[in-house]
Amino acid sequence: MQARGLIISAPQSGAGKTTVTLALLAALKRRGVKVRAAKSGPDYIDPTFHAAATGSLSANLDSWAMPPAFLDALVARAGEAAEFLVIEGAMGLFDGVPISRRSGAVADLAARFSLPVFLVLDVFAQAQSAAAVARGFATHDPLVRVPGVILNRVAGERHGAMIAAAIQACGLSIFGALPRDEKIVLPERHLGLMQAFEHADLDARLGALADLAERHFDIESILSAALPLPALRPSERHALAPPGQRIALAVDAAFSFVYPHVLEGWRRASAEIVHFSPLADEPPPEDCDACWLPGGYPELHAGRLAGARRFHAGLARFAETRPVHGECGGYMVLGRALEDADGVTHPMTGLLSHATSFAKRKMQLGYRQAKLLGQGALGQAGDVLRGHEFHYATLIGAGEDAPFAALSDAEDRELGPAGGRRGRVSGTFFHAIARA
């Protein structure tokens, strides 16, 4: 059976896309449908909720950071393993950098894979005006098909009926209408939702969302409106090469931001991934030949990380002979010090000489292209990678290390050198997604 797909998007962030997506995924899983999910754009957190709802890993799909053939590879693999693929959009449907069809917008995916977009409308402060929004989105791009909408935060039966009549008069369908209910909102922190593993009641939450979908969505019509995934000829050429054949990967509440497609790509290249926990004061295993410290929330665990002496000593010993790389949070831990939100400074591993602060916050957010300035865990000098930054920490001491990469933004504006490298150790706030 050929897999079918659909996209859940919205006019803006905060409209309820994740709630709608999780409700649909949980309801389909309960029905025994073989469903997989994906997330457009750079996002570590939402895919973990998708995985909890479906029982399968959720890929990230990014039209700016991933070359088209690599996007095709990820969609093809998802389609091979499922009857339905549900893609959750990021931000608004057409939001991206001003580059046609490689903007990072959800619309790029809809056009490339000819998938229908179900538009989530937050109608908390609207009535019939929601129809004008729906009509505008449905007609904005002839290559992006919007068959209808799912309403969110509907005040009551009369409110929903008024909106539905106006939208249906535009020739669009109503595929569902969720009532206002603050109990179904997932809690957040500074980088997005609290992570899936932090919810002790996650199964109960997903069950409640499945119940909502069964009561308030027209699931049969949603599935009928889904379209077959196109036949694809994928390429693996742009996947990130593994930094070693046996990779020590830090995994715990402080280190959790690593993309599934990166790990899958390493495994497809015959690399083995071995987990260890710095928060549990574990050093990287000695039988590994590379160490990767991903992003996460070290700023929330700075005291415990500072006291993890076995981890510090073992990582220093490892770095004498083998590559160690840190992304974002991992980069912060590789530095000499980390200042937490209360202004308390904690010593870190000191394998690089910079210092960072979460007390002196400034949000850094955006796509990045990185040209490597030396050989290391991510490749050779001159290699070009695409990815992103998203952090609130700041450098309060740049250190004396050689820079890791020369960065530019999505519109090719040069941002200068960034990160650090010393010996076999490298680190940067830049999260790598794919080779350019």
C-alpha cells in the first residue's frame, strides 16, 4: 500500500499545531493505523512528542538546510515504514527566508511533495473574520493546496457554527473544532515545550488528546483528503558523516538535542552509538573513538555538571587521543565556566577556554551556514554545513582558541568566526543539520 501524507500548519506560531498533531497521531495509533510523523524546520522537542504518540522516530524536514535530494530520502524512508505520514509545520505556513522553494517554510514541503495542508486556526478572538484568513491562505500560492481548516479554542457551539458557515462559504471544509481547554496545553520553558521524557503523565495526556480527536475531528475525512506520497529517488550524499565508528553520545536531561536523522545517518554508515550520562558522573566509554556532547539544558544543571569529577577527568583523558565535539549546550560544557540564571559561576571541563552565561541572556535564533576552519569531528577545513542557532546563553569570555567555523546567515550575510577548537576538541553554538 502506498503511503499517504498530509501537513498540519497554521497562520502563525502558537495556534495549536502541536496539540492538533498529537491528538490526530494518538487517535490514529489507537485505531491501529501505522502512522509516522515529521516536523518541518529545526526543532528537537516536538519530534520527541511525535515519537511518544506513534512509537516511531519523527524526522525533521527542512527545505533550507537540507538539499532537495536529502529531503526526498527522509520522506521516502518515512513512507516505507508507514501507511500515513503527518508533517507538523513550524511557525506560519509561508514563513521562511526570502528564497523561493528553499526558504525553510512549510509551504516548500507542501509544494515539493504535493501534500494537502490542514490549516489550524486559533479563533479565540475571532468569528467570521477567520474565513478571510482561511481564504487568503488557501489562495496565496497555487502550488500549496489547503482543503480546509481545523478550528482551535472554540468558545462554544454557537461560536463554532458562525465560523464554520463563513469558512464553508469560501469552499473550504471544516475538519475539526477543538474547544477552549487550558488543561490540554503542554507546559513550556525558554527553548520551547518541556521535553517529552519530563512528563510523568505523558501517556495519560496522549490518551486525553486521542479522546479529543475522536470527539471533535472528522478523522475519516482527514484521512480521505490525505494524498499519496510521490515516488522519490533519494540521495544520502548530504547526510552528516559520523565522527567515528564507535561514538560516545552524552544523553540525559542536560544533553538531549540531537536530530534523529543525524543518528540514523551515522548508523547507516555502520557507526555504533554508545550512550553515557555526564549528569550521572559517567565519563565517555574508553572503547569509543569519538565523543559527541549535544545541546540541551546544561544551564539548568550547572551545579551537578560542575561536580561531576569522573566525567571531567574522563573527558579530558578521552580528548588527548580522540575527537570531542560539543554543540550549543555541549559547547558551553566544554568551556572553562558557565554562569547560571542566578549569577553563580560554575567551573566546566575547561577543554576550551571560553566562558558562557545564562544570567546575561540574549536570544540567538536563525539559520546558519558554517564553513569549517580546521579538521575535526564535523569534517575537513573548507567543508560547508547548514544548520541553525537557538540559544539564550551569551559568551562572557571569548577565550583564546582557534575559531571553529566562519558563519553566515540564510541570506549569505557574513557573521564572522565562531566557536572554538583546540587539539582534538571543538565546539560551537551552531547545530549542524546537513552538508550543503
